[in-house]
Amino acid sequence: MRIAARLISYLFHPLLFVTYLVIMLGWFMPRFLLIPASAIWKFAAFVSVITFVFPAANLVMLKAFGSIRSLEMEDRRDRIMPFVMITVFYGVVCAMFYYKVSVNINFNKIMLIATALTVAATVLTFFFKVSVHSLSMGGALGIMLPLNKAADNGLLIPSVGIMVLAGLVMSARLYLQAHTLREVGYGAAAGFLVGFMGMILLF
């Protein structure tokens, strides 16, 4: 059971949030991203490199130089510097998409919401150890619900899937004792609020 909980935590790492969102939208709502079906996997791979590989490599570097004690970052104080750096990086990437790389405005707005989620995670971490896994899953759900309405319930299946996955991920974090129920609940609530309000304000 512990192995399954760890596997779930790794597979749904918060830094993979944007990659999974791109794949899901490209599969279920291709007109939203305006990317041909034949190109969606290449685009998802590109997004994965800039939103997952680079930030993850940065975490490994911080660990190698002793700036953080563990990649799990059990202590809240260990999370502050990496979270600030990831937020700055996401902000730069978001600006790059807006001003330098011509993709489409919808993806740019999703990237802006993802950046807002990193800001929320960083701000909350200054006060207590919020579950970022829960925050990212809550954010995904907050994004999907308004989209589901716009797509005339065409995203009902993936939306329900995200709800189920959110339950699994939060249960895994609790089972591993990586977070308390309060940390998981606050993370999910904050993520949902940022994701939902971001969609309402930007679309």
C-alpha cells in the first residue's frame, strides 16, 4: 500500500500539472488549444520540459549544493527557497509565452493560472506546510469545471476523473503522513479557488 501511495505521489507530482492538463485538453477539447491532434504530443513534451524537467533539475541542484535537505522537503522552511525559484521561473515562462512564443491565447491564460497556483503555494508556505499535491489537483478541478460548462458537458468524463484522482492523491499524501488533513484540505481549497477564479476572470 505504501508503494502505491508513493507511486501516485510521483505520477501526479505538482510540476506535471500543466503537462497533464495540455494532454487532457488536447484529447478531449482540441479546439480549445487550437493545436492539431498530430502535434499535441510534441507540444505536451515541450511543455513538460519547461514546466517539469527544468524546475525538477533545479530542485536536484539545490539538494546537491545542500540548500535543501531532501527532495521530499518535509520541513516547511526547506520549501520556501525552491518554491520562490519555481514561481519566478514559471513567471518568466509565462511572460515568454505571452510576448515571445506564438502559441495561442487560451494556453497562455492556462499558463497564467498555473503561475498563479505557484504563487499561492509559495505565499501559503511562508505560514504553514500546505500540500502542493492537493493544491495542484484542486487547481485542475477549478479549471475543468468552468470549461466543462463551456463545452456543454463534453468534459464531464475527464472532470469526474480528476475528482477521483484528487481523492487518490490526497489519500496518498495522508497515508504517507506527508501532510495532515488540515494541510491537504487547505491546499485543495486554495488550488480550487485560484483555478476557478482564474478561469472566471480570464475567459
